[in-house]
Amino acid sequence: MSKRHNDHQKINEVLASFVENNKLEKGLDSVNVANAWRELMGNGVNNYTSSIKLHKGTLYVALSSSVLREELAYGKDKIIAMINEELGKEVIKKVILR
């Protein structure tokens, strides 16, 4: 018979440790931010979104519509708050719309 270990950890703790030890958090944040953008902004905005990149706390979003870019520029603070709330942590500090 094998001896059972008494060191039980929850799966989320093991995954968090793995992510931290392998320095994967930045990559995961990038994917999560892009997914949050798509989910929160809806099809109307997503149809004009050509790329989403996260770099050092700044979210860069390329839009193919200058009119939409102007409209979204007025709501940058709201966009930051919505995405950070969706992710449950402060990942984005600034938004640049191109």
C-alpha cells in the first residue's frame, strides 16, 4: 500500500503557483484582456476591432472606424474600469485607441 500525502492543495492554488513560477501571468493577462474586450464591447465594436494588445499596463486597440475611435475615446476611464472589474484585478492603467 502506498502512503497518502497529507499535503492537499486546492487546484486553484496549484495553478496560481504554476503560473507564478513559470512567469506566465503577463501572457494570461493579455489573453484575458482581449477576451474581456470582446465580451464587454459587443459585436458592434468587435466588428471594427482589428487588434488588441496589452503592454506594461497599457491596452492598445486598433479600430478600423475613426468615428468609433472618437466615440470610445470619451469613455476610456469607463472601459478601463469595466475590464479591470471583469478580470478582478487592476491590469489596465491606460487605453490607447488607434
